[in-house]
Amino acid sequence: MTADRTSPRTSPHTPSDDDWLDAALAADAREHGSSYLDDRGFTARVMNALPAPVAVPRWRKPALVALWSAAALGTASALPGVALDVGREAFRLLAAQPVSLPQIAAVLAAIGVVTWSAAAWALRSD
Amino acid sequence: MASTPDSDAALIARAVVADDRHAFAELVRRHQSAVRACLRRLTAGHHALADDLAQETFVLAWRHLGSYRQEAKFSTWLYRIATNCWLADARKRKEELLGDATDNLAEASGTAFTADAAVPDHARGATMKLDLERALAVLSEGERAAIVQCYYHDLSHEEAAYVLGMPVGTVKTHVLRGKQKLKAALAAWAPRQDS
């Protein structure tokens, strides 16, 4: 926010007429501003009134891992032929390509990075 | 060696990122006095109501801390929430608004407000303060809020406009009208013009 520091006290509203009122307001504001209100348990009351922290159940991660594992196993067992065919076809395609060892190594490295990053993200501590 | 206290920004970051309630408690401790004093002024001295609204202010601040963008000082942001809480509460209570308070103030200045001649010198300051508080209480919500932000918190018109969520021109109008009403109410305290 770009705040113009022009105080209302310096505003052009008939300054001579308002001098005594400005002085009265300024004096009251000074007194008002200099008096510190003791906490007297106010902060504790505020903290008690805050909404309770969201508690994540401890069983969340193992349950998620188990669920995804079951889903993956179920899919693999339900479609054994398809998975095998896809694997063979992919291997055949790759084998037919004129690839060099460094390219294979780069692909394997990329797969490793993606896999381990995903695992680290999934199992991170909140 | 004493450690340097964390800045507001650092405490806010800890509260937002790590859900650190101790950091937020420190922010409350730092700003509770100013926020409660602001609300006491806005509620015209109703201390219990002001403290309830201050508590509501900090709870709202906690809930919306993630949306604080540091476009204004943290205290100014808190004043904005506090003012909104007060306005919402005033509307809920259907507080008696004096759209044109001049007439009432004229009556009040003749009966309730103390004439300066009747007050001994040693009591003038306290009596003036009391009269000022009562005069502020009969301003409209917008006028009172504008006067409080501009004079008691020493905010510029632009900062007050941010706190009150209204255009700068409206703030200036509220300040002007509020001061006119205060002058009428506190006419007994005005210096006499010898002609």
C-alpha cells in the first residue's frame, strides 16, 4: 500500500477553527496511546478460543500404501495377459531401436529419479 | 546475552508454515494492548464488549493469517479486522445510529456536557476527556471509526481507507463531519473569541 503520510492534522480544513479540537484530540490520543493495557490472561483466552489443530490420524500412511498396493496387485492379477503383452511389445520396440548404452543409462537414471522422488514425496513427514 | 526478539514477519511465517501457535501467541501478546484500546475507543468505553471483539479479532486473524500479504503493517491489518468486527457487531445489535446527530448533540451540550466555567482548573483535563469520550460515542459509526483511525492511530487518510474498507474521499468526509459534530458537542470547551 502506498500510504501518503499526510496526517489529518495537516489537512487544509480551516486549521485556525479546528486548532483547539485538534489539540484536544491529540492530547487524548497521546494519553490513550501511552497507556499499555496489561494482558491479564487475554492471550491465554485467545489461544483457547482458536480452532483445534487438524489431527492427521497415524494410520493414514500405512492405510494408503496398503490400499494402493492392493489396487496394483488386483489390476496386475486381473490382466496378466495384457501386462505381459505390453511388456513384450515394449521390449521388442526398444530392442529394434538403435540405442546406445549411454541412452539406456540416461533413461534408467530418469526412471530412478522419478520413482525415488515420488516415493520420498509420498512418505514425507508432515 | 539476550536474544533478539523475532520480527512480526518471522512470527507470522512460523505460524503460517509450521502452524506454530507459540509464535501466534507472541503476536497476540505484542498487539493485544493496541487492538483492545482501539476497540475500547470504538465501543465508546464498553470494556467487556471491546475485549470480546478483540478476542474475535485475533481468532479471525489466525484463520486468515495465510492471506496476509504484508501490503500494510500487521498492526494496520489487525485494526482492519477489529473495525470490521466492531461494525458487524454494531449492525447486529442494531445500535442506535444518529444519522444527523447535531440536534441531539446540541441538546447534550446544553445539559449533559460540562461547561468549562463550572469546572475547577485541576479537573479540566479529566472533564474534557470525559466529554470528548461522550461526544465520540454519539458520532455515526463511520465518523467515529474515521476519527479513531486518523487521530488515535495516527494513520494517513489512505491507511485509514484501507482499514475501514472505504474510499479515501469518504474517509475525509467522515473526518470532516465528525469534527463538525465534535465541535458542536464540545462548544463549551472552545476558546472564547473576544470581539
